[in-house]
Amino acid sequence: MSRKRVVITGLSAITPIGNDVATSWKNLVAGVSGVGPVTKFDASDFATQIVAEVKDWVAKDHIPFKQAKRMEVFTQYAVHCGNMLMEDCAMTIDDSNSHRVGVLLGCGLGGLETIEATHAKYLDRGPRGVSPFFIPIVIGNMAPGQVSIFTGARGPNLATTSACASGTHAIGYAFSEILLGRADAMITGGVESTISHLALGGFSSMKAMSTRNDDPLRASRPFERDRDGFVMGEGCGLLMLEELEHAKARGAKIYAEIVGFGASGDAYHMTAPSEDGIGMKLCMKGALNDAGVSPQDVDCINAHGTSTPLNDLAESRSIKSVFGKHAYDIAITANKSMVGHLLGAAGGVEAVFSSLSLNEGVIPGTLNMENPGDECDLDYTANGSVERQVNYVLSNSFGFGGTNASVLLKRFED
């Protein structure tokens, strides 16, 4: 008995290069960077003073004011993306089907800004300074919870928290829910907004972020010789996954098909990948095996590509190990070179872009790839975006704690 087929029937995004999918995709293909100085607070005391912020976000323009003020920014992004997603996929959720539509979103950290602000009020006023809405505002699963409230989806509702792999894990497990018959459709992806004093201070203390403060547009440079760390970003990327026959019955448009998911653990180190990329290899192989697809069939990889020395080296090594000589024929794109590292939202946003690559036949270029790093000798699409039919895209996400996830997307053919 053949298993169910799962297709992508809706996309939405808020990114540092656009507050909707169309704008974000246009700027990604054009090689526009969303990196710039921190504007949310004075970052002059920090070693890193650059980030990739969402621009011109006014919550009350998209969400009723009373509800928006009881949400952290990451939840606001998720709710607005959820609303845009429902418009894009043209699905009606009502009493007849609400129990068959779920929400599964990835979020790495949750409400750090509110935690900081509430702690300051506590120190000033004691327990009276703590809002009764504090806990419901900051918890990561409030993103899928509020999306459910706004859309009416009553199926499986939860959040995955696995650092920078959160969004891709969410997509993979949402895919599994449909394969298992527990849902007909799943709203999934990732969301994050942690550009705060604590996050910037923590990552700066780890020396994990770029300090190219005087040249922010060239700071995020995955696989490049002079990379010096990642650039923290924020945003949201959501997809509507739907069982194929369910999608066809309602005449849905189909962007792409999701055919495989792999997950693994490094069992190695809190923050560093193993030098040989064993965990990365396992999850990529897992996604291929899950789909029953040969490595030679993959023609594009949306790399994790963080612009950190260790990650980019390990990912390049692991790609060569999995794909052998064919690795040199694969077009690799690193979206983080333009949108920065969106942490828990990264996998969601990059899956949105991967779906568009399959649907529109365009592989976005990798920005700032001037001189390849040691052992980074693959095709990183360094000369700008390429128009080309793409049949399979493997999208990778790897996180602290040695947690790894890959999803394999396919150009849709009925």
C-alpha cells in the first residue's frame, strides 16, 4: 500500500527583507541584504552591533490592538503569517473540518523581550510589577496557540523547541501527522523574535556572531574564507501542508510536494558540530531514505549555512560524504547570507523559499561569497540567482545541542 502524498498549498513569510512572501522572495532573488545596525535598543556596548531586523512592523495594523498588546512580537508575527497563509491557501476552516487541521510551529526561545522588561519591573516594584499575562505572553507554544485561535484550527496544536532546527523539525513532524492520518492539513513552519539585550549579549559572549559592524551588508558570508560568525535575525515562515487528495478535492493550488524528513543527534557537544558532520549526514540520509530518493536526484540544497567557521566546514564535509562526486553538481544556496540567522524561524522561512525555487524554477544566489573557505569547494551559487528547473531541494537545519533536521521537497507532478 503506497503512503499518502503531502503537498504544500500555502505560503507566508515576514522576514528582514520583506513583510510578505512576494517582497521577501523578490529581494532574495535580487540579492538584497536585510542586515543593518540594531535599532531596537542602544547596542553600542556590545561586541556585535548588527542584526537582521524585520522592518516597519506595526502590530496594530494587522492584529486588533487589545489582542496584540497581550502578545510577544514572535506571536504577533505568527498570527499575521497565519492570517496571510489562510488567504494564500484559500482554505475554509469551519465546524466540519476544524478538528482535521492542526498547527505545529517551531520556536527556539520565546519571549525574551518580555522576560527582560518584566524582570526590570519586578526589581523596581516587586511582585506587583509582574503582569498576570506574563506567562501566557512569553511561552513559545503561544505562537501555535494564537494561530489556532485566529484560524479556528482545532487539530494537533504544539510547538517544537530545538534551537535553530525548530522550524524544520516542526515541518517534519507536521508532515508525519498527515502521513499517519491524524490530520488532513497542518499549518507549520517557524517563528522567532529575540533581538534583545540578553540574546545579543549571550551570543556575543560566545563569540558566535559577526563583529563586522562597519560593513553590515557583507557580514553574513556563509562558506566564505573570511566569515566570522552569524548575524542574528527575526521573522516567521509558514506553510500549509495538505494531503494530496484533500487538496485536489478543493481545487487548491500546489507549490511543491514534501517527500522526506530526517532527524538526528550529534551526541557530541553543546554548541559545536562534530568535525565530520556525523549528525548532519544522518539527517540528510534519513530524509533521502524516507523519500526513497537517490542522492543523485537532488539538484539543490538550501544549506543551514550560518557563516560560522565550524558549521560551514562541517556542513560542506557532510554534503560531500552523503552525495559523493554528485555533491559538486548540486546548487547550494544559503539564504542566511541575506536574511541572517532567524534561529527557530530559519527552517520555516527557508522551506518557504525552497518551495518557491521548485515552483518558479529559480535558485537564489548566496551573497558575499568572494573567496571560498577551506574545504568549502562546492557550488554555492556565488554569482547570483540562477534560473533553472529544480526537481528536489533538500533543506537543512542544525541546532545547539547537536539537534539536526532535513526536509526533502519535490517539484509537484500529478
